[in-house]
Amino acid sequence: MKDRNPGSTFEDLEVYQVARNFRKMMYEIARRLPDIEKFGLASQIRRAPLSLTNNIAEGHGRYHYLDQIKFTLQSRGSFEELIDDLNACEDEQYLHEKEIASLKQEGWRVRQLIDGYIRYLRQQKNSEVGASSVQETSRIYDENADDSRVSI
């Protein structure tokens, strides 16, 4: 298999890479919460960051701009849930204020990248003549295919 083109998978997206790192940070927080939170806040803190990265990945796998935007917006909603979860950790004094501030700072970087990605997708949609489709230019899955263009 040939080397894939940069940007050919969701893993190549900066927004995904930064969100994935944030997910790891939040999983670490979930492991450190008290046992009383095992099925409450800790469970939520494991689900929301997974939804954050899953929706970026699923949106990237769609070949319609509106679907890509929809899933990315869902990802942004999961991010907002995580900020509220950090507020709950602060309110319950599960974490030090400085740690929460640091996590939020990293989180807001994720949010900026999500917003930038949404802007990019909207610009791509508006610049396409037949804006109802996206074309896949990578041949990473089937190098022998005659045409890698996909229209929906």
C-alpha cells in the first residue's frame, strides 16, 4: 500500500489529534475521581470525550457536507458537556483549581479547532458547484479502483 495523502483520514485532522489528547486527559481525571462517582460523573467523563472524538471520525466518514457539519456540531456539544463536568469537579473539590484551569485551557483549544473545522466545511460547501457531494481523493482502501470519486 502506498503512503496515504495527508488529510486522507480523520486521524490526520489536527482537530481530531488535539481532541484525542484531550480525551486521554479526561480519562485520567475519571480514573482519579472518588468511588462514589464511579457510575455518575466518572462514567459521564468517559462517555463525553469518546463522543467528542467519535463524532469527528464519523463526520469525516460522511461524504455530504451537511452530515459532516452535523456530526462536528455534535462533537462540539460533547465538548461543552466536558466543560460542565470540570465545573462539577471544581464544585465538589475533586480537583485543584489550577488543574481545572489547565484542563479548560486545553479544552478551549479543542473548541477553537472544532469551530475552525466547521467554518472550513461550510466554506467548502459554499465553494462547490454541486455542493451536495464531497469527493474522496485518497486511494488508501482500494488502490486498484478506477475512480475514487464518491458522490452522494
